[in-house]
Amino acid sequence: MIEKLLEGIEIDWKTLGEVASINRGRRVTKRELSPDKKYPVFSGGVTPMGFFDNFNQEANTITIVKYGTAGFVNFITEKFWANDVCYCVIPLEIVLNKFLLYYLKNCQKHIHSLVTDAIPAHLPTDAISQLQIPVPPLEVQKEIVRILDTYTELGAELTTELNLRKKQYSYYREALMSFNEGEVEMKSLDEIGEFQRGKRFVKDDMISEGVPCIHYGEMYTHYGTWADKTKSFVSEELVKNKNLRVAVKGDVVIVAAGETIEDIGMGTAWLGNNGVVTHDALFSFRSPLNPKYVAYFSRTKHFHDQIRRHIRSGKISAINAKGLGKAIIPVPSKDEQERIVSILDKFDILTNSLSEGLPKEIDLRQKQYEYYRDMLLTFPKDKLEA
């Protein structure tokens, strides 16, 4: 049993400097990097800053960032060049590489607390080398690594499955929204419906109860293809005083501004019984079409290819109703619209739902992993607040 694994074992506590060599990487400049070169160069993030023609670290090396995202623990699974802003941690024989990795990950919060307040903020060599590390017997380390690897692999398998399903979802969404010439009627959005632009309110106006509202920034992070409840609200007084505009059930709320062109035009079908106040960087689109059908169409490549030429680029990209209205949408029968929506709803739940589908399963696996990681890496006389 996992609970009995640590019973009665003796734990030696040593510093990180005693159980591993801690080496800083070597600087390379951006001018020396090229996407055509072979080895990734890691600095402070989870992705490489570029590629170099040589490597200075072997695969499966633990890194800890010294500057920038100071204290961040990473694990590089291929040969790479370590830049001079990160430490490379190479364990000695008394500590297994993966055991040390899991323990350092479990101490991530504590390691971040060792970062100085100086400018630039950094993780001092002395501080990281004095970090206290438990050293149980090697056979215990091996079993802890085996258990945690199992949970990590389960999460990775589910994430891979989710990415495959998302690709499949995207493929079917494009296919279901494509029709042969003459197969269905084709109309521009402004032929079949009308747009209403929201009116300005700011984040400070939003409250926890009141009239439902959607701020354009929430469209990127909170809302999917449809919604019947909102994250935020505004007061009735504000709605009246500013004469704010309201989308009603069956309208599609569409993003009209954002930092990237790809965000523009993304739609969410509003299915709530009460109206919803919309921000001035949003349009609501009202038409006789199935609102979910319109929302799914607004997330296709075909739609974005049409509106891209009408988007004004700059620090903030934006589009007006005239530009959106020029997009041509296929108009199949209502029954066909419902059939398409029914198929895409199933994919949407599988790939995006936090209460059902793969995202929920991944979240549960992550919590399960964190629970056992905490249990297995909390040792008697633990000197850290992990």
C-alpha cells in the first residue's frame, strides 16, 4: 500500500549541493541561433528560445531558472544547450534523477520564495545549493518514481488523446460546414440577419450579482460555443444610465476586437432566458438561423479567411459590422442545421467541457497525481514548506 511505503524508513537530509552538481549554462546570443540548427536552447521557459549547432547538456536534465522566471523547475528530455540564465542539476549516485525532479517540483512554491527582490530578480546560487533534500533508501526512491511516473503517463496519454480529438473536431467542423456549389443557398450575414454593437462599460463596473453581462476579454478565456449564464454582471442602474445594449436569447455574441487577428469574429450563442449586456468590442448577431450553427460557423477557417481582409490591424485588431456582414454562410434547412449542431455538440463536450469529457478527466488525473505526490514526498522532519 502507498500509505505504508514510508513507514519506518530512515531519512537523511542533505543540501542540494551535497546530492547534485549545480552548473550554470553558457551564454549564446540570438544572432547565433537559427531554426535550421539541431539543438534547442533553453533559457527560462518551457519552450526553447531558438536552436544552436551544439549542445552542452545531455537529455533528461533538470533545470532551474536563475533569472527571468527565476525558480522555475523544468525537465529537458533531449540533448540541449543550457543558456547562462539557468542552473543544470545533475544528481549524484545517492539520489535518482526523477526522484529529485519530483521533489523539486513539489517544492516549487518554496523555491520561488528564495528569489531575491533585487532588479533583476534572481535565484542566488547559495540559496538553491542550500535547499534541503530528503534522501530515503534507493529502493524507496525507485518505488516513489514508479508510482508518480504512472500517474504522469496517464495524464500525458489523456492530453495526447484530447489533442487528437481537437484535431478531429476541427476537421469535422470544417467538413460539415462545407457544401458543394448549388447544394444549399449561400447568403452573406448582412443579408440574413442584423448586427448590434454593444456599448462601453469597464471592468470596474462588473459585479457579482445583477444584470448578466459579457465583457469582450471574457470571450477569450471563459466562453465557448454557447452560454446560458454569465461570469459577470452589472447593476440595473448602470444599464439605465448608460443605455447599455442587450442581446437576447438566440443572438450570437461575436468578438469585434482583440490582440490577435485569430480572435476576431469568434462567436458564442446566447441561450439564456434573460437578456445579456454586451461590451462595445462585441456585436450581437440576430437571424432566423440556429444560433449554435452560426456560432460553430464563426469558428471555422472558412469564415476567418473571409473576414481577415476586413480586419484593421494594429496594437488592437478590430472589425466593424460591415466587414463581418460580408462573410458568406451556407444556409441549409433547419433540420440540417440541427443535425450539424448535434454532431458538433458531442465533439464540443468531449474536447472542451470542464464538467464532462476529456478536460474533466485530465483535471481529475492531475489532482490525483498531486495528491499522491504530496503524500509520497512529505517526509518525517520535513524542513521545507512545500
